[in-house]
Amino acid sequence: MMMTNRSLNTPAESIPRLFAGVDVGADELVLVIRKNGKPFDPQKFANTRADRARLVNKLIKLPGIKVCLEATGIYHFDLAIAVHDAGIPVMVVNPKASHNFAKVLMKNSKTDAVDANTLAEYVERMDFVAWTRPSNQALALRGYARRIDALTGQKAAAKNHLHALSATEETPKALLRDAKLAISQLEKRIDTLAGEALALIDQHPELQRIFDLLTGIKGIAQTSAIALMGELLLLPPNLSHREWVKFAGLDPKAFESGKSVHKKMRLSKAGNRHIRSALYMPALSAKQHDPHVRAYFQHLIDNGKKPLQAVCSVMRKLLHAIHGMLKHDQPFDNTRFYAIPESIIAE
């Protein structure tokens, strides 16, 4: 009983404060654990299923530990899921945030071990924001969307190559046939992956509902809807529309200093480029085919915006609209997107 009372009266200071940072690479994971503000020697693991399980088992044996990773493309996802599913609190941070944090700490060296220790110190000092695990369906959709985007880029490059080959009559016909075959094969691969993505969406009513809402917007076709779902469904829940815009890098960036430096506002582009890419063509199409979007675009041009600036504004406003549609489960209302002035209607 005396031991029980002593344990109940143990001061909080005696409970070890444990934090872990993991620097994630394509092939290697570097783990640094900090206990009461002091780092242990780095430990290395292969970025494989077996070694990820070994790393997680090590963390499980340290009750109360919090883990921090960087969002490094696709390479951090399997580890983040393994840590999360083991019940260990994990935070996934933007690489820019950890980079700026390291600059504040005035760390001159950059190695995997130093980066891992920086992440451990980040989770130790900063407010902890738990990572929200996406569903397996959302992860699969993102995989389809990004692969389709990559193949679409290859198809555009192949078409440019074909155009260059066709510019001269000296090009052998065999080369032209081969270039056309490459384009045809890419188109078939894109169609196959799009079909797989649509089949996945069809199997899940909640995904089908989101898909129907998105394709209800003039300018958003099936491929664009897949691309948007692949990115937006992985965003943390309960984000506001302004946070969506910032996450997409569509927020304006001001640059002023004193009385002499006043640069023009630009997009921050400090977010997910895939969201911006997925919104670009729908914005161009919507301004052509939806009268309210077209009127909004023209309103921006009349007020001195350049065409590209106006398109980016349409992208941002479309993202606002999509946020509201998904939050309230309501179809797109172009009259709320922009109310056409009566003077224009009268014309």
C-alpha cells in the first residue's frame, strides 16, 4: 500500500518526456529519440515493411512517446499509417515548417541524423497536432490520380515530340509511326487507370456522392474530379475554406519592407501543387461554359487583373465553392459563385 501511495504521489517531473523524430528517405529511416530534452544516438532502419514494424515495436515499448515525421512525397505514408495504427501519437509536418524551425535553432549541419533530431525537437517544443489517417480508398484514389497526372504529362511531351518530328519531311515514317504509337499507348493506359478509379468510386456510395457533386460543376469532368478527390479527401477534416486555399498554395503572398519595398501580391505556391494542377483546367473550362463564372472572370479583367491572375482567382473561388458543397452536401450553385449585375443582364 505504501508503494501505491508513493506511486500516486510521484511528481510529474519524474515522468520521462519522450519524443521521436524520423527522417524518412526512399530507402532508409533514421530515428532519433529525445528523453527529457536530450537526444539518444540515431538508429537506422530500412524503409521496408519488416523494418517499419521493427521501428514501431521499439516505439510501442516507450509509453507516452510522441512521433514526428515530414511529409516526404509518398515515402512517409506507410510509416505514418503503421505508427498511427499502433496507437502511437504521430504528427506529420510540412517540410518547410521543419526547415524553418531548423533555421531558428541555427543548425548549420544537415544530415539525416540532424534532421531526425530536429523533428524530435519540433514535436517536443511545438503544439502537437495529431495526424488524421486517410481511408484506404482515399489513398488509392490519390495513387490513381497522381499516376494519371504523370502519364498525362508524358502524353503532352510525346505530342510535342511528334509535332517536332512532323516539322520536317526528312523524318523517317518509322519514327512518326513510333511516336504516334507511344501516344496511343499512353492514352490507353490513362483510360485504364481512370476506369479503375471510377470502379473504386462506384463501390463506395460516399465517394460516388462526392464525385457526382464535383462533376455537377461545369468544367469539372471525370478525370478532374478524380484528381480533386485524390487530393482533397486526404486533407485533415474540419479545415476551413481559407485553410484549404492555403494548403493548395492559392493564398496571396505579400512582400513589403519599410517604405521602399512594395512588391506585387503573388500566389504563395507553398502548398499542394497537385490541387492547383487539378483546378487549372476546370477553371479555364468553367469561365468558358458557365455564365456566372465567365462574368466573374470578366469582372476581374475589367478591374485590372491580368488573365492568368483572373484564372487563379477563379481557381481559388472554385475551391471555396467545393469546400462548401462537400461540407453541406449541396450541389454547385453558380448564382452564389458570382451574382451577375443587372446592368450586364440587361445588355
